[in-house]
Amino acid sequence: MSGNRVAGKGRVDVGKSVRFTFDGKPFVGLKGDTVSSALLANGVHLMGRSFKYHRPRGPVAAGSEEPNALIGTRRGPGRFEPNTRATVQEIWQGLETTSQNKYPSLKWDIGAVNDAAYMLFSAGFYYKTFMWPKSFWHRVYEPFIRAAAGLGVSPTEEDPDTYASRFLHCDVLVVGAGPAGLAAARAAAVDGLKVVLVDENAEVGGSLLSEPQALVDGQRAWDWLAAEVEALKAAGVRIMTRTTAIGYYHQNMIGMVERLTDHLSDLPADTPRERMWRVRAKRVVLAQGALEKPLVFHGNDCPGVMLAGSAQTYLNRYGVLVGQRPVILTSHDSAWFAAFDLADAGAQVQAIVDTRESVRDDLLAEAGKRGIRLKIGHTATATKGRLRVTSLRVNPVTDGKVGAGYVIGCDAVLMSGGWTPSLHLFSHTRGSLAWDEDLTTFLPKDTPENCVIAGASRGLWGVEAVLNDGADKGRAVAADLGGTGGETACSVASDRTGTGVSHTELPTDLNPGKAKAFVDYQNDVTAKDLRLAVREGMRSIEHVKRYTTNGMATDQGKMSNINGLNIAADALGKKQPQVGLTTFRPPYTPTSFGAFAGYHRGAHFEVTRKTRIDGWAEENGAVFEPVGQWRRAWHFPKPGEDMDTAVRRECVATRQSVGIFDASTLGKIEVVGPDAVEFMNRMYTNPWTKLAPGRCRYGLLCGDDGFIRDDGVIGRLTTDRFHVTTTTGGAARVLNMMEDYLQTEWPDLNVWLTSTTEQWATIALNGPKAAALLAPLVEGVDLTDEAFPHMSCVECTVAGMPARLFRVSFTGEIGFEVNVPAPRGRTLWEVLWEAGRQYDICAYGTETMHVLRAEKGYIIVGQDTDGTVTPKDAGLDWAVGKSKPDFVGKRGMARPDLTSEGRKQLVGLLTEDHSRLEEGAQIVFDPTQALPMTMVGHVTSSYHSDAVGRPIALALVEGGHGRMGETVHIPMPDRTIAAKITPMVFVDPDNARLKI
Amino acid sequence: MNKPMSSEPEVLAESAAVRVRLAKPCARLSLRARGDLAPLEAALGLSLPGKIGERCTGGELEALRLGPDEWMLHLPEGTVEGVLSSCAGVYETLPHSLVDVSGREVTFQIDGARATELLTLGMARDPESIAVGEGRRTNFDGVTVTIWRDADSAYRMDVWHSFAPHVLHLLETGCRELAAEAV
Amino acid sequence: MTHFSAFSLLKNALTGHKNWTEQWPDSQPKAEYDVVIVGAGGHGLGAAYYLAKEHGITNVAVIDKGWLGGGNTGRNTTIIRSNYLYDESARLYDHSVDLWENLSQELNYNVMYSRRGVLMLAHNVHDVQSFKRHIHSNRLNGVDNRWLTPEECKAYCPPLSISKSARYPVMGGALQERAGTARHDAVAWGYARGAAARGVDIIQNCPVTAIRRNADGSVAGVETARGFIRAKKVGVSAAGHTSVVMQTAEVRLPLESYPLQALVSEPVKPVFPCVVMSNAVHAYISQSDKGELVIGSGTDQYTSYSQRGGLPLIEHTVAAIAEVFPIFNRMRMLRKWGGIVDVTPDRSAIISKTPVEGLYVNCGWGTGGFKATPGAAHTFAWTIAKDEPHPINAPFTMERFRTGRLIDEAAAAAVAH
Amino acid sequence: MLLITCPYCEETLPEAEFAYAGQAHVIRPENPSGQSDEQWEEFLFIRENPKGPHFERWRHLHGCGRFFNAVRDTVSDKFLTTYRAGAPRPDLASLGGDAK
């Protein structure tokens, strides 16, 4: 094992070595390592390049807040992710990792020329240039900027993994399993309250994992932790690790993503990669802890410069010394303990540089014991080293004056600029924050949600304080829910409490104009950039952030927000709260798209509804089209047929003999009750009172704005019972609209609506032979014009099945619609198919249905009408019961513009050259005019028609009804087509073919 | 789902954690009425549950109240005509709507140790809010379904036929997923 | 005002960028203005800019309750296109695109108008019919928009999946090559800088609490957190908050404000060359110059000012993106946020005089306001200056909701049948 | 996802079961034909769109199927109350909602 691994330290499994690669080079780490801890153990600090200047970077942190050490991770084909944080990714046997944003290599990167020219790439430089010559932006500048930007590369293959999601309901959700969270969960887990404890790390413990020295109630921290976990399990607390609470939504709904396989060498079967938990908790305890701030000074981004607390974590949790000869640079007591831990682990601590004028005696004494050189009241002004820090330049500061600097050789700089409470989820609740002058940070104030904050995220410090606060909060929420938690105050020995001060940039004797003192590491935002933004008039932190991109990197400002705010406030000469804090947005850490998509991929992306006859269509070679949620048979091509040929064959067969069509997707609503007819009179434009039982009528439905919404044939089965049909796409919408009027406007009506869309399978038979085919199968009614004329309906028996038989036609041929209970639909279809063989029965799809109905001039709502067509426009004035006192849409269609002259009206079109028009083609009166042309309408439907012997079309044309016989023009890209306006009915205008 | 249904519950998905079966077909009636329900109750031979979500049975007839004026009735196949006619008898005194929807829906039977958790894959409401012996109409993965809770970890789920394959796909996935979990 | 150029950048670089001056001052309100614009987004700042530049009206204040550009201007997915169906819309949006194309030079501020093409995907026969209708109408209106086969779509946008077995198969697409994106913040900042240079006061963090009217009913000025400001004319351009402001002048509008969510992924190297919109699955996507995938979602079902969208909607949007572009399934969402959009019944905007003399309103942009910024601002300024509709915004009056002469782009897209 | 109390089911349930149905108490006139164009425009299109308590309708679509009324603060998205269709408009003061 390498010299950086300290025997007897850490929670990694010394017995289990794990092999992985970084940029193709093999490395060995230990089970429990992250990529970052394993590489550091191997003495590798250089792990990435920055965004803008391509500067060499190493890990600055040890957790999910890491801005620098971003790598590509791969597990064979299809399993690659860019921008993975090396500090979070656990290693497993065979993991392949690669560095990013460099060419040709991480050590020698061409992009680093940007660094040399950094003075040009100041904040917002791109707003000020690249404007001339104009054409260059698109062709030269932007492609150049785009190529230089971005971090890793996108995946290029489809993702073979699966993702999952679940809802989870609990009494108390505790976010963060550090000391505060653990204590809160323990205290809340009483009286059978359902408690969930969640943490983003591989194991619970939080800061305790980095502070093994603490003695909790006399027990060593890690022993106490182990016992506590057992106690929590015993108390029924659900502990979820590797699970990140990403967002806090309305009324205590928390989104959490659990990572199930990214840490495993072998993928278990039937196990999703990630699972989205949608948790609804009665109470939420946020115990997200605090994040350490970097110090801002020239060269603070050199590999080897790292947060002191993180160095402590690498040592105590992973047994890794991040440097043999570290220098500690701090404005907070906490870093002193890092110094002690590293020294005790065998590191030669070169010095503790503290920016404060005085430091606690006990710390001085401890340092003395270890013979560590102290530089109190000092600043740091530079680092040296290209790929790894080799020295730190420090200067004494006396009464604000920076004295002469001198250099301390080192292989690591461990810094601490103090700590920032982690308030991300609290911020998602739109909670308000209060500025704390002493801690120079924001603390939680009020929130509209039902949650409390515990521990370090409200500025507390030290294990004991945090533990007891957690317990108090846990008890409080339990009490809130009627639980009675016991007293669980605990005492902690060798606790590490501490305080510190906060800085903007550290004072320096070098030219600040040349300083590369980084605030946002990943986006290469320096203190200088922030001050420039302010100089240019950016006064709110939002403006500064957007102008400099500070806080917009993949760590979302976890490292940079407060330092950025302090510097901006200083530049503006204002207090931080007056400058404001940018709101944290979900997700807490970057979250894979797959986790959001969950199960909704591929065939399961959305419901696909199929009729009972769909199977037959599939077996018989149907081509399908999606219509709303349904898939419908579009046409039935025979081998070698294209769509046009198939459709022409289907049309001819139906007009000559008989065609069979699956109409089951039509919406069906049963309207029942004494007031059924009154309800129908009010809903539909048509009058219904005189419609006798056993008869049907075409019904037209408008909105109260007077425009057509839906249509369908409606049968009156008995005085109080109507069988209403709607369009396929309109079924749910129409039922909802009816319920709305019935429940809200006319609750007095004694009538009820029931959806029977799927109760019935509906098979349409059309063609001269339809009656002959059907008659032998029907019991209870003679299929003659006398006994069962066109537009009749009856309940009878067909092929031994109870049926609702309608004599209706959407083709202009003799037509029947047979409704049988859905489960028997396919059986009936097959019976009819067999019986139809003697007539060369032909199955047809929606396209043929469209052609046949167009030849007969029947409209399709949604194709021949859009939301702007009135019944009059559509030539359906006859379907409007003008004598009715009121119906939905009556007042709307009386509005000035709906009654004005020159509205677009639905007509037929026949092209002079017999060419087929394109649906959607626009119509003009004067084809010679220049662009922009005055358009007077468009083609809504257009088909080849063998029945007519030429293509036919329906179109909306300005004043069309008054222009019969006139010629209009359809300008196409290549030519202009002339067409004659005709009535809409092209086939059998006097309905002779409807007679048996 | 399009193949004719067998007379015995057909196992659609099964794992150590949970089992999903297709219930054998039954007759289903959607009943709508308001006011004094006594005549209807007499005709049906049961007293209709008074609270949304409550169930009751009368002979072979099982009723679940879905709304203020709405009940779902499950009864053996072939007994529909009788119920329809006896209710028709009281229509004049108590107007109501009774519509045969037997063909509209299929029913999944979900049972096994983790049946309740299986529901949480697609159901936003807390399954525990449905007491044993009660039922609710709700939303499962975007689809309207009716849940009948028959025992602690035994449920029936009524789904409109055309949505059933989508719902079943998720139930099958969950069956495997739950079994793969070390609990 | 410092002129921006490569030269000025170089010169300042050599002096450590110490000599840049502020791009606009943070003004204090004067007692009276000729025109007060409520709302310092792109639309409001733009209107002030054109009032000063084209109508010589420089005694103008733009007042905002927060920071300029802090509303939808800084929260949208920056899609710019003009391939709308109706002549009225096409004219308005195409006027905008004309202005977009020269805006960087006009403002001497690089708004990064990126003419990368907007591709709208058709997923069913009805989409195809509707898009063809758009294309023909656009052609005769002189607006570019052409049909692409699925294969051509794939060639234009390689990450696209054109699998025939997809739940929403790509049946083709409508491409407007002249369309694209721009840098949203730069639009607000550029207009602010240009307006300020012409004497316009930009007053931030000054909520307008009411519009006050004279005895004769005409507009008198605005009550603000910093006191009353007299104004001869008031133009309201407050997006989601318009209803609330206008009601203080007893002008009631056919508006509802909905939450709209958007998100970005972690930045990656260039992978997505254009803008793709899929109305059938409700998702819009492009890649920013910084490398982030910028993804737009639909609106939540309920009205709200909370700027806090729900999780289910985002789940659906991301699922839709991963469905149409399966290679992105392992990409990570970096940040999502919410805005408030004001929606009219016909989904078209209102740029109009109001029943109150001297009071004008520019609202109802729904999810499409950013693309219209220059055109709307330009014609709104005209209407304010001349107290009459501009030929291009004339159809976008309030009266159309009474007469029924709607510009119903939404209805024209119609419904599946 | 909001939590909504259905006044018919008397249960508090996730938004997933409900559908928003626009402003409440927009009553369709007895005799629409007697309405002026302005009145009809008002009925069809003009909405309050307040920042604060909003009287609105929801439908328990995937539940009991009822349309009902609610008062929701559009700034916090919190429901102040829900009540059955046809019930009178509750008095805001009693709900502690601060109208903005």
C-alpha cells in the first residue's frame, strides 16, 4: 500500500483491495474508498481541469460539494456518465474513470492557453465583443465558445439500466444522518411513529465519521454510532443511505433519489440503478449540517490546496494522508484539529497559519505539544506549483498592513474559511433567512412548511450541542404528533467546539489586479471578476451571479455563494442581506434524468390503449396510427401494397360490397334519468324532445364560446335513456364537460352520466351488402327500411350476443354499428368476418374511414374544424335548434365576430388539373399577388377518390358558402393549383345508397 | 389481456414478495341515485353503504360507495338481468341510473407479503388510508382504478380494460423489483 | 457610455479592467415622468429604449419591484421563432426576429442571438396536418419554415431517436432555420444600458402598489413603495403580475397566471446543435453556449404566484426528453426553477390601449414572451408614444375577447380526433 | 404535489387524484341570450387572478368525481378551505387568509 495510507485509520476495508483505472492507468484502492480517496492514497491530486482557464485542479473537498474533481465514469457499453464527483463515486472492481475538459492530456492541456490570456476573459467579456462582423457570431465565434465550454462529454448510447420510483408516507422524515439527525430520529421514534432517516453517504454518521476522538456518554464515537444504529433499527426507524433528498415540495413532499447499483461491482438482477422516492411526511427535520468555506487568495486552486475539514475526513474516514508536509491556513479553530489529527498520523505539519490576531490558549498548547510552527496574524498571498502545490507564501499582517512575505515549502495547503450552514432544502420551501453578523452567514428563520432545522444547519457547533439540539427537535416533532419522547440529553467529551472569523479576499501585498484568487473554482470566477461586475453596475447578487457565473457551476454555489456574497457586499459597501442571497434550486445535487423518468420509458412512457379487436388487426397486418391515447388500425396493406393502394382497395371494396371497421374507440356515454332529454337539450345544439325512442340523431356539441367542440351519433334507447357517442379523442373531455355543467350549473336535473366507452365493442359494417350480411345474424328486428330505417337503434341479439344495433352510416353506404359487450367483441368480429367471406368482406382502417366520410361530406371535428369554427361555418346550421331557449354555445355563437360576414366556411374543392391537394395547403383568391399573400382559407381534408374519379378536398374558405362554383388558387412551392368550390357532398347527394 | 378470460383466477405475475392474478370475470353495475334509497335497497336486497369508501354485501352482491350518489356493484355473471329488472321496478318511485359495465373493467387480485408496498409504485395516496374491508377509487400511475382492500395484504384493483396492460406492466416490474430487494 | 468592442476589451484588460464604468445607474425616482413603464423585464426596458430612440421621449422611468431582468426574462428557455399560423402572430413574431438579428449591433451588447434553427416534431397524423398547415401559411407570409422527413430530422439533430416503435414516433418535423436562441440576461442588460444612455431612469426594488387616476378617469401616475410618481402615461409590462397591477386601475383582464418550470443539465461538450420542440410530449430543449441542456416544461394545472412548481410535471418533462433523446438518460439535472406566466384564453398576447386614458398594457405572453421581446417592445413603444395601435399590434387588442375575433393559436393546433 | 381535502370524501389526498377547474362562483346566467356582449365576455373570459386567496374549483377526478370549491392562497399555494359545490362563498376573514 502507498505511503499515504495510514495503518489503523479509516473505515475502509484494508483486507479488500479494489482495482480501477483513471485515464487508462490502473490503480488499487480499498473497499469503502471513493475514487478521490483512492487516488489521493496513491498520491494523485491532479484530477481535472477548470471550465474557462483549463487550470489543473485536484479535489478541494471530500463530499458532494466538490467543484473540481469531476470525472467520467464508465461501466461497459451504454453505462457512461460525465461530471461524476470523484469525491462521491465509490470504487468497485473494474470501474473505469477518465479526466475531463483537457486535450491532449490532463497534464498537458492546450486549453490552458486561456489561462495565459486570462485578462481578456474577464467577467462578461463575451457581452462586449464578438459582435463584428455580424455573420461571424454564428459561423466563427459561437462555435469556438461552445467547443471551449462544457465539461465532460455527453453519453452517446442508450442507457441499458432501469429506474424506479415509489411513494412513501411517514410521520417524521429526518434529512441528514449526522449527530443531529441521528439524535432527532432516535427521539422521534416513539409511540409507533413512523420515522425515516435519510443520508446521501454510503453510511450514516456524518461528521462523527471524521471525528472518531469524540466520546459520547463515555463511549468512543464510532462505538456509540454502531450502538445508535442498532437502537434506531430496534425502534423501527427506516434508515436509507446513498439516498439524497433532492427537493422540498409543497406540503412536506420531499423528493429523494436512492442510488442502488453505482457502487457495486456486479449488477444484481431486477434491481433498478436509481429510485425516486416521493415522500410525504407529517413533519420534516432538516439536519443537513454545514459546509466549509475556502479562503480566497492567489493560487488557492492549486492541486494540493484543500479544505482542512476534508483532509480530516480523508484521514479519519479513509485512512489517507492528503499530504506528508501540509500547511494549515485558517480563520477558524476547526482547522487546528485537522492539523493535530494529521500530525498525530505522522504528517510533518509545516505550519499553522491563522489570519486572526489571537487564538485560544488550549489550541496553542496542543500545537506546542506537537512542535508545530505557528503563524498567527498572517495572511497567505500565493502558492507555487503547477500540478501540485510546492509552497505557500505567507505574510504577517499588523494593523491591516501586510508585511514582507516568505515562502513555506509544503505538499498540501489545508484551508478553512469557516463554515456555512447547509440550508438548501429549507430554501426550497421558500423559507426566509436571517443574516447572523457574528457567524457572517444566513440562518433559517420562517418557513411555510411543517419542518424544523436541527444542528449545524442552524449555526450550532460541536458534537454535544448538535446531538442535544437534534434530540430536542426530534422530541418536539414527536410531541407535535402526540408522541412522548423521553429525556435523552447526552454529554460529549473531547468535543471540538470552535469559532472563527470570515474574510473576503485575504489581504495581499501583490498586485490585486493580477491575483487569481478563486471564489467559484469550477467556473473560474475570481474575486476580481466579482468586483468588476459590481463596478459595471451589477448591484444585486442575482446580477453579479449571472454576470460572473459565480455559483452556477455543478456544485451550485455550495463552495462559492457566501464568499461571493461577502466580496460583492464589500465592493458595494453594503451589508450582505441588502445584496441578497440567490435562492437555492432543486435538486440538492445533480440528479440523473433516468431517476426523474422512473418507469416511464419505452412502451411504458405513456398508456397505449388498444381495443378488443386490436389483436385481430395486428395478426392481419394492420398498420397502426396513434390517436390520442389509442392506437388504431390505420390501414390493412396486403403484401406489396403501399398505403395509397391499400386505402383505395379498402374504399372500393366497401362501396362495392361491404367493409368492416373497428369503431370501438368512439367515446360512449350513457345518459339516464327523468331529465335526460332536458339535459341533452341543454348540452347539445340539436333539439331532442321529439326524437322517438329507437331513433338516433347526429348530435353537435359546442362550447359556451359558440365554437364546435365535438360531435357524434346519439341514440334514444328509451324515454329516459340515451346512448351518446363522442369522438375518440374527445370522450374524456366531453364527459368532464357534461359533468361540469350538470354538477355546477344544473344540479337540479335528475340525470346521471356513465362512461360506457369500454363496455361496448363497436363494429361498423358499411356497404351495399351490409344488411344482407348482418340480417341472418340478428334476432329481434328485421333489417328492412320499413322495420329498421336509417338512423334507428335497437337492443337486440346479434350472433347470440346481447347487442345494441345502430343503423347509421359514416360512409354514405348502408351502414350498421353493432355494439356488443366488449369481452365478446373479437368473437363477433370473427363471426362477421366469416359470414362476410361470401361478400368478399374487407377490413378497413381509419384512413379509408376518412376518405369515405369525406366523399359523403361528413366532417371530422379537429381536422375539418379547429377551435375557431361555428356550426354555421361548418355548414351544420341545420343541427342547431334555434327555437330552443338556451343550449351551451347559443349565446356564444351570437357574438359579433361569429355572425359577421366573410367568415371561413367549410366547402368542397375540386382541382382543375385533377391533382391531389395537400392537407394544410393555403388558399388565395389572387395567385398573382406578392408576398405576404392574403390567405382566405386552407385545405382541411384531401384524398384520392375512386368513387368520384378524381381527388376531392374539403376546405375552409372565406365566405365559402356564397362562392359555389368560383375558382380559388392554392400556391404551392413549385406551382399554383386552381380549384373549384363545390358543395361538400361528392357522393350520392340524395342518399339513394342509404336505402336497402 | 385480449385473450378470452379463464373461469379461474389466472396468475399474471408472481414472486416471493407478491402475486398478481386476473380475477375471474364478474358482473359489474354502476348505480347512481340520490334521496331516500330504501326502495332500491329493497330491490337489491342490501342496505347501501352510507360513506364514500365503505362496502357491504347482500347475498352474492357486493357494493362499494364511490361517490355521494354513486356505487359500484359486483355480482356473479348471469345475475345482471334479475337485478336490472327488480330495480326497474322501483324506477318510478326512485329514479336512478343502473348501467351494466361488466365488460368495461377487469380486476387484478394482488396479494402477498409486500402487496401494500407494490401499490406504492404507482399510487400517490397512502394505501394504509384504505381500511381493510373498504375501497376507494384513486389514481395508479396516471390511470383511474378502484382499489378494494380485502385483507391486510390482499387487494383487488378494478381497471378499465384498455388501461390494464399498462397497469399490469408496472405491477409485473414491481413484483420482480420487490423480490430482488433484501428486506 | 463606454463603447464595447474587442479593442475596448483589450485596452481595459491591459489596465486590469479597472476603468470599466457602470452599464446603467441605479436611479432614484423623480416626481414626474412623461412615461412610466411598470416592469423592468426585456419588454419594459425595450419599450423604454424605443420610446427614447425612435420617439424622442426620454423623460421615462422603468420601475420594478425587484431587480431588472429578474422575472421571466431571466427564467425562460430563450427560444426564438416566428413560424406561427395566423398572419397576425406571424407578422408580430417575424418583426421580432428581424430585430433580433441586429440586436447585438443595435445595442452594442452581444445578446448572442444564435440562429441555430428550431425543429418542431410531429408525432401523429394530426401533428403532420397541423404543421403542414403552418408551413404553407408561413411560406405565403414570407416566413421560413419547412418540412423535414424523420431521416432529415435525425440528420439535423443527431441525438434524436426516430425509432418507429417509439410511443411517440417522429413522423417528421417543421424546421425554421432562421429561428434560434439568445442570451436572456444580456437582452435585459443591453436594453437597460441603451435606455439609460438615452436618459431613461431605471428604478429597481420599488414595488408599484397602485395606478392612480385623475378625476376625469385618465391616468395620473403610480403609487410606489417610494411614494407617488406622477406620469402622463403609464405602460404596464409586468408579465405574471399584470392582473394585480391593472386591477388597481379597475381594468380587469382575461388573464390567469400559471407556474412554468424549466431546468438545465450539467454542462457537456457540444452535442445538441439546434432547438427541438415537441408539443405532443410537452418538452423543449436546446444546449446553451455554456454546454448545459436547457429544457422547458409545461405549466402546472393550477394558477399560482409561488414560483414553486410540482415534482410530477418535471418528472414527465424529463421522461419525455429521455424518450425522444434516449442518450441523455444518464445526464444529470443541475438546476430547475419556476416562473409565472400570464395566459390569455386564446394564448395570444395583449398589446393594447385600455379603457383608461393614458394607460397601456403589454401582457398575456404565456410561455412565448421572450421571443417576442424586441417586436413587442418596439410596437408597444409606438402605441404609447402615438396613443394608437401599431399596424402590427393592432389585432392584439383587449376587445377581441368581446367580439370573439380571437387569434387562437392554441385552438388552431386543435385536438386529437 | 399539493394536498387537497375533498369535502365529499372528507379525506385529504394528493393532487394526483384531482383536476383544477378554474375560478369558482362564475355563475352561468339564467338566460344567456339576454346577456350583452360585455356581460358574456365577462362570463367567458374575465378572471380575478388574485395574488393571495383565490376562490377556485377542483374536481376529485380520480376519486368521487365531484366538482367542489376551494380557497387557496396563490402565493403559498396553501388551501385555506374547501367546500361543496353550491355552498356559499366563505368569509375570508374567518379563514385567516391575507388578501393581497
